Amino acid sequence: MSFNPEKYERLREYIREKGKDGVVIAFSGGLDSSTLAAVCHEVLGEKAIAVTANSQTYTPEEVEESKRIAHEIRIEHLLIETDELSNEDFVRNPENRCYYCKRELLGRMKKVADQLGFKSVFEGTNLSDLNDHRPGYKAVKEMADVYSPWVDNQFTKEEIRAIAKKIGLSVSDKPPMACLASRIPYHEKITEEKLKRVRVAEQVIKQIIGIRQLRVRDHNGLARIEVGKDERHLLLNIKIWDQIAKGLKKIGFKYVTIDLEGYRTGSMLLTSENSE
């Protein structure tokens, strides 16, 4: 999809109005939040600050990547600590788990905004996201002075990529990100041990073979490996299978499998008791 200058200008006007008293951007370093932060910085200058949450549900590599991208954008960048594992609603892992995580995150963002004397918080949900299972968006709609500029201005994922390419961001072709909790089936308790196991498993696979889009789903000790649909051919090698199996069993997995359908959003919904 090509860059739409009229639509982009409407976005800039929206940011100028909602962010005139200062804005904090929930910043993961992914495509959506990075592109949003870049536009906000261009429009608002020092009145826009990117804030990244550091927690057990994200890898240290992702936090370092957020620092790199913030430096690329030249936006002021703050790190805050969050502890989702102290929230029992999150730990029990219901299908609306993301609601509890998002509510805590946005609450922390609002506190940062208050401390800075800013009024608004921006987050990066886009129009395409709303076609998927997004319980976290309910938390956005519940909170005052929290806005979703991409949704409010009807921007899809591909339109955001077009903006990122237009303004020269290195994240323009970055694949989707998700927290480590998304690797654990709904209604299975989330623990620090499980989060660490999937984090290390994905590191092991990436060290063996250069996969960009990767999820290791942890089904009670069975590893279900999803890779990007256009990357599945990279795994068609018996020696690689043996290396991956050995590496993942070494960190505690009993069985190691490859999902033939590849990566897709919402695959964990199939594990729900309510799925058909």
C-alpha cells in the first residue's frame, strides 16, 4: 500500500491537538509504536517522550532494541519496571489476559505522564489489529486521556509500514512482536520458569538458523515451533531438526515439534475449551 499524504497530514493534526500538553508514547520498539513515536517527535518535539516497560514478559534483547530505535528517532526515551507476575489475574492466564497487562501498563504510563506534567498517553494499536483477538484494547477505551492514534485515524498495518518506509525508519519491515506470555496456552498458569524457557528456546533456534518470525509455544513441556510462512523452507533440514531438538530438550522441553502451518496470530485460541 502506498503512502497517502492527505491521510498522513490528518494524523499529524490529530497528534498536534491531542499532544499539545505533552504526550507519553507506550514504546515497544515494534513497527507501530516506533512509527508513532517518530511522527510524534516530528510534530511535538520535546513534548513527546517514549516509555518502554521492562518486565519478565519481554526479552532483554527487545529492550535493547527499543533503546536503539529511540536513538535512531532521536526521541527522549525512558525505561520503567513492570511486574505482571504479581497480578494474579494475569498469572491465571484467561483469554482476556492481555486486558490485565494493558491496564497495568497504561496505568503506569499515566503516572509517568503526570510526573512529567504531560496530559496524554498514546499507544500503538492499529486498525488491522482489531480483526484479531485484542482484549487489551478494552483497557485503552476505559482510560481517560489514553489514545490510539492509528485506530482513531483508520490506519492499517500496511499503511503504517508505508509511513515508516517514507520517513526512512529501520523498522519498516520488522515482523510483529508479542510478549512471551503469548507462548503459553490459555488457562495454564504463567510462571517465570515458563517465560524463561520459551525465551531461551527462541534464542537457541535463532542461533542455529536465521529465522526472523519465530514463536516457541510451550504446551506443558511440548515445544510447538512456529516460523513465518515464507520461512518454513529454512527448517527443511534434518541436521537442523537434530540441533534444535537437542538444544530445546537441554533446557527442559520433553518433545519438540514444528507447526506445519507456520506462524499465525491467535493460534493459542485453539487451545481454549471454548474453541470449536
